[in-house]
Amino acid sequence: MGNGVREGAVEFQRDVEPGTARLPAEDNQEKKKVLNSLMSGALAGAVAKTAVAPLDRTKIMFQGESSGLFSPKFFDFEPFEAYRLIYHTYLNEGFWSLWRGNSATMVRVIPYAAIQFCAHEEYKQILGNYYGFQGKALTPFPRFIAGSLAGTTAAMVTYPLDMVRARMAVTPKEMYSSIVHVFIRISREEGLKTLYRGFTPTILGVIPYAGLSFFTYETLKKVHAEHSGKAQPSPPERLLFGACAGLIGQSASYPLDVVRRRMQTAGVLGHTYSSILLTMQDIVREEGLVRGLYKGLSMNWVKGPIAVGISFTTFDLMQILLRKLQHGPGLER
């Protein structure tokens, strides 16, 4: 009997050796970590996108049209043209029309941001284990790869919702009564594959955008910690780092963002775009290189840094708050 107990104890020890099994407490901790990332990411995306929704809708209208009605020059005080369009929309459609399509944006951005931030945390951990950086900041290349993979994962899962949001932003409110109505009309009149029109330029744009955004933000936090001696940046510093991340990431991927919007809204604006290269050729031929592929960029330099700064800051502060609530005030990100 005693020998059987000892043998059983030996077998149990073998079963729980590191790398062969996970303790229930470790599983619970991992689940809490994933849930915290999902919740923080969802809130970060919702707050950021709602804050800049009027500018976001205006940017889509600039990117989607080619008639010249609102075709501001790249270096000709484009933001003032954007504000003129916002005021024009306010006078003709009312104040809340500036947030038209924001419900569709929330339906998309909440899962998108939740998946992106959560995936980024997981990819950082996977790459850290692979390169031997457990618990330490990643080196530059893995840092960029983690951001790119996170953005690609989120975009692949939520793309149809981005298409719906773009359609609602550029069409009169009488055309689509709800998000569900957009799905039904597109599916019936244009086919289900239309929901993925512009998917390729989206992914091609997300790789540099998400990669550079996360890379820049994480790098600035690391440099700040090394030079200031403070473990954590203040909220204003986080906003500044996030703004720099958004500025760099969006500038690098902007032409593909314009192509994506043109392909998404082609069906309702009377254009036919069959591929990325043909879309670019048409835009450059009709509107010029700078005014076409970079239309709305200087306005994006106002909107983008604000949105990304708010997003990264909200995520970090929510992570810190949730950890304090669960483990006490000793843990910070």
C-alpha cells in the first residue's frame, strides 16, 4: 500500500514537471490576462474612434470621391477644407449626422481593437519565448512583427464590418437604414464577395501601419524608461508617444488606405475598380499622384495621432487599473 502511494506520488511529480502540464492557477491567470487585454482593447478602440468620428467620416468622403467638389490640395491647408465639409454636412444634415456610420464603426472597432491589442500581447509573449526575451522588451524586428501580426489578425476577422462602415459614411441616410440593411442590400444586389472588396490593399496597408504603430509606441516607452529612470510614462507622455506612432504608421500606409476606400465604395459612387494596381492607375490618371493617392493625408495628420494616442493610452491605463483591482496596487505595465 505504501509503495503504491509513493509510486503514485512519483508519477504525479513527473506529470507536473515544468513544460509538461499547467497548474489551474496558471490557466486562470492566463485567462484573466487575455480577458483584460480584450476589455482594455475594446474600450480603447471605442473611445478613440468616437472622439474623432466627424473627422473620420470626412476623411472617408474625401478618399471616396473624385468629382472635385471636395478635392483639397495636399499642401493647401487641407484641414480647413475638411472643416468646411464638416460645417456643410452639419448645415444640411444636422449635428448628429457627423457621427453617421459611427454605430457601424463601433460594431467593427470594438472587436477589431479588442482582437488587435489582445493579439499583440500574445504575439509579444510568443516571440519573446522564441527569441529568449521572456519578461523583457523585444528587440526592434520582433517588435515590428508582433504589431504587424496583431493588425493582420484583427483585420482578417472584422473586414466586412469595415466595408459596411465605409458604405454608410459616403451614402445618404435614406439609402441604408441600418447596419443589417447594408449587409442585406450588398448581399442581394452586389453579391457576398463584395463584402471583401478592397481586402488585399487593407492587409497590405495594415502590415506597415500596425507594425510601425506598435513598434514606435513600444520603442518610445522603452527609450523613455532608459533615459528618465521612471518605470512608467505619465498619461500625457503616453498620448504623445501614441500620437507619434499614429503619425508614422498612417503616413507610411496611406496610399493603400485610399485604394481600399475607393474599392469599398465603388459600387455606390459609380466607379469600377478590379484590382489594386488598376485602382491606383485610375486615381493617378484622373487626379494626379499627390492629390489622388494622398488626398486627405494632412487632415489625417490631425485626426490620426489623436485617435492612436487616445487608443494606446486608454489601453495601457485600463490594463494598469484592472491589474490593480485584481492584484493590488503593486503591479503596473
